[in-house]
Amino acid sequence: MQKIIGIIIILFLLLPSTIISQNSTDKDFITGEVLVQLTSDADLEIIKHNYNLEHKELISQRFNIYLLSFDKNKTTNSAIIELLDADKSILNVQNNHMVSLRDNKETLPNDSLFDKQWSFMNTGQNNGVVGADIDAIMAWDLSTGGLTVLGDTIVVAIVDGGSDLNHEDLNFWKNHAEIPNNSIDDDNNGYVDDYDGWNAYNNSGSIPLSNHGVHVCGIAGAIGNNNIGVAGVNWNVKTLPIAGESSYESIVVKALSYIYVVREQYDQTNGTEGAFVVAQNNSFGVDNAQPANYPIWQAMYDSLGQLGILSMGATANKAWDIDVVGDVPTAFTTEYMISVTNTTNQDKLYPAAGWGLTTIDLGAPGTSVMSLGINSTYRTSTGTSMATPHVTGGAALLMAFADSSFIASYKNNPSLGAIFIKDFLLNGVDPLSDLENKTVTGGRLNIYNSLQLMNDRQEYTTNIDSIFNEISINQIENDTLIITNTSFESIVYDLLISNQPQWISLSTYQGQIPTQNSDTIIITFDSHDIDTGSHLSNILIETVGIESKNIPVEIYVYDPTSISEVKQISSVEAYPNPTKSDVVFDFSLGQSGELYCQIFDQHGSLVFSERRVAGIGDYQIIWNSGLNTSGIYYYRVTLNNQQLSSGKVVKL
């Protein structure tokens, strides 16, 4: 469903593209302040002097990001940004935007009973619809979270207003390489006394109490099966609280930078320090904001993705089409974010929740959700803030369920592993009519389905599982076999044809396919000097360490002079080819029956199909290729399950 793109890792930097000019509709920022990200060899003092700037705060030493100020009575934010934009020593420059908490402030009576957690098990309580939940109880039969199969302690980071470190129903991550309250950076990670996490508001390890924050933490990871309170999506996951959810964008960037540092520390020390953060939750944002004005925030998501960390974003608590009005962060285009809206216990889109066919990925339960309150209490709350940690917890549960092959591959290629996890979450949704044409997936989170997708994942796929070709005598026709590597590593394959009959040959019999790439093999059928009738064989795909796959092959050879015209196809044509929009398939049938047209992309995925009952005569099928990306596509047309034609279409 999602595109998997090649990633270039830039050491010690975010992933900036060219600096985008600030949109004229930029809003809600601090006048007299700008956020800048410098190149590694830039001189801050020279920049300050050249542009009359003052150094207000170091936001991220790791990413060379600073908060600078200027005299707002002498110039404007847009004027300063335009000047800095042209400076080669500055990678990114933007306003320091205001960010607000994404909670609709609705407070409902507290309750700690699991039967009140409809998002996990909806039995119709409180006028809900039976089954309008994420199928958690079925998922927990497979995994309840905690450790990876290789022994890594899974951590979810919750960037919010704080939490409640003494809550009876949470299992918090602790930085055991740091001695608390000694005013020393014991583990040399750049943060003093970050034993419990980090407070980006005052640059300390002191985590403030937050009803909103602890509620979000509980949805993702409240301790399950402990006879008290509620259960989280994960029963045993570690929660890393970070205070830094709102007020200013600079605070948000500091919070995200801390997540990067502790995960990088974990990877560099082989797990002896830092935290194995696999997902991080952001239940805050900026209404109607345009992503072009927030390059640093979005680049932080890309950088976290490089380490294998997915970012979950709560969209606006307003009945807005985010595609139209914009939003930050949920209109970001980064591959490493999942944007979430709020669904009810009747599987409806909450009336005060955003949507967007291209911007909002999926829905999750977020209405009257039971979770935690401060001082070891329990309460319900409503908002996209409550929907999002269901997805965050789901990503961590997938990591706990993953087999050793997946975890080992994830560690070797974490950015691709994060994309796999994202795809499992998005492809596993339950379709909802209320979300159709309103979200990317058109559905609501179902973590059990996602676990099943991970369990059933294939190391490679083929565009066809069997081949039938009707061919007249003394002819040569071609078909196409596409093998797509859906694993993390390159695969080496051999193709074997049983008994190697003279009527079939392949363009290649062996090859190596890099991860997320495809090989296209041309199959040639030659009916010269063979009898009419059916001929059978099979193509065997053998790969090292992967179960072999057998593709049955049948050709039916006929003599056109000895059969009636009613069984022949007079013509099949696909045009225009190449094309930018529609492809028209024109053909005339000499036999009635079920006509079936299929279009596959280069990875063997079906992108278009149409069936119709057809009689003898001329017919036309139109494929609107304008909805698909440019590249090579393959078509197959069959009548009554017998292949009439196949070929390729080039999409410009």
C-alpha cells in the first residue's frame, strides 16, 4: 500500500532537501525568533554577527539546531528567513511555531474495569456496536508485548505534558547508565540526570505530573493482567515519558532529538545504554498549518525513521478535511509517520475529528476511552490524542511478536523495518464506510489483523500463481513472470522447468534480487513442431533458505483451420501506449463468456481489474492509469479463465 523508497543516510544530520521558502500563510509563531539548523562546519558567531542575531538556546547539539532571536522592531520574521535561506551554511530555517495539545477537554467519570475498555473488546456496552474494536483480545493470544525474540526490551516514547512516574499501572523505562540527581551526565549522552526521561521545557530529568500524558501512556502500555486498573495495547512494554508536547515548536524539536539520542545510544552500545525505542507518540500539533513551513520538525521524523522509529501523529480535533486546510504534523509527507483520526464505539468518525484522503492514514478508537489518571486513578477521555497511542502501542506489539528473522533484519536495516511495521498496521485495518474516501486506508486499526499479516509475510511474491496460454500452431507467444523480493535481504533464485519441454523457455534461469526490487522473466511459448491439444509443465522457483514455489503451466495448442471462428479472438489492442492517462483495451470476441482484465505493477501487485459477462462481438475496457505512478505495468486478459492476451503498458 505504501511506497517503499530508497533512503540515503546522512551522518550526524537530519535529512534536509533544499530549503523551502516560508509559506505566506504561515501562522502561530513567535515573533522575533527563528529556528536554524547549521551545517557541520558553520560558525554560529559569524552568522549571529552577519544578521544581527542573538543566541537564545541550543535546541539539539546532535543535529546542530539553534533558537535565535532578533529585534522584531527593526525587521520581520519573513525578512530574516529570506536572508538566512540564501546562506550556504544554513541547512534549514523556519519560524518557531506555537503548538497546542490535541485534547477536546471532555472529562467523563473515571472507571478502572477492563469491561469499560470498549476499544479493546466491544461487546456493545454503552450503546456501542459489537466488534467495533481493535481485536485486542485476539491479538493478546499471540503476544502481550515486552521483549523482542532476541531479548531487546521494547520501549515506546510518549512526548506529552508529562506523566505520573508513581502510577501503579505503568512500567516506566529507566536510564540505568545515569545516576539520578547528581547533576552529572554520567552516560555522556548530552543530558544531565535523565534517569526517568527528559523535560524539554526546562532541560531537566524532572517529569511533571500530567493527566493527559499519563492517559496516553496507559492506552499504549498500561500493565495488563495484574489485577488492578486497565490494560494497555501492550501489557509489558516500557514507557519513556518526555515532557515537550506544546507551546513552541522548539520544545517539540528538543523532545524529538532526545528520542533520537537514546535510541542511537542503544544501537551504538549494543543495548548496554540508551533505549530500544521503536515508536513515539505525538498527540499535539498546529491547526491549519502548512508543512512547508516546518522543515525541521518533519526532518526529525525522517531522522527517527532512519533508526527504525515510527512517529504517530494525532490529527486535529475539528471536522476538517486536512487535505484542504492543512495540518502539522499530520499533513507531513514523511514515510515514517502514521497520522491518526478518532473513531467511536459505533465505528463512526467522531464528529469533531479531522480526515483527509491523502493525509490521514487511518482511524483508531478515541472516544470515551478508559485509561489512567494522575495519582494512580483511572478516567475516560476523548480526542485524537486517545486514538493515536492505540497505533503507537500496536507498532510495539508487532515488534514483540516478530520472529528472529524479522528482528535481525530490522536491526540490519532499521529504516526499512519501520516501513514494514507501518505497512502491517495500515494494511490490517477493518474497512469502515465512515472512513471510505476520507483516509488513506479507509479503515480503523485492527492490531490482530496486523499481527496476522506479519505472521503470513512472504520473502518474495510472484505476479502469477499459474499460467494458461491458448496458442495456435507454429506460433511464438510470450508471457511475463515477475518475482518481487519482499524481504529485508537480497535473495538468490534458480528457475527450473520440469522435464524442460521444447515448447517453453525463459529469458533467464537464475538471478539475484536486492531487497524491495523485482526481476522480470519473459516466458516464451513456441508451438512449432508439437501436437495440438494441452501440454503441461511447471516452473519451480528455488531460493536459499526460503520455501520453493511451484507455478503450474499449461498451453493449449490449436489449429485455426480446423476449428470454428466462434472460438477465435480476432484482435486485442491496448492503446495509447505509452500513455499519461487512460488505456483503452479493444478486442472482438468469437466466443461468449466471462471476460477478465488485470493490470499489475512491476512488483506484481494488482492495481486494476474488471470482470464482465460478454457475448460475441466487439468490447472495450478502459483503465484510468492516471491514478497510478509512472513506470511499466503488465496486463493479462482472459476469457473463461483462458488467456487471450498479455503485454506491457508504459505509464509516463
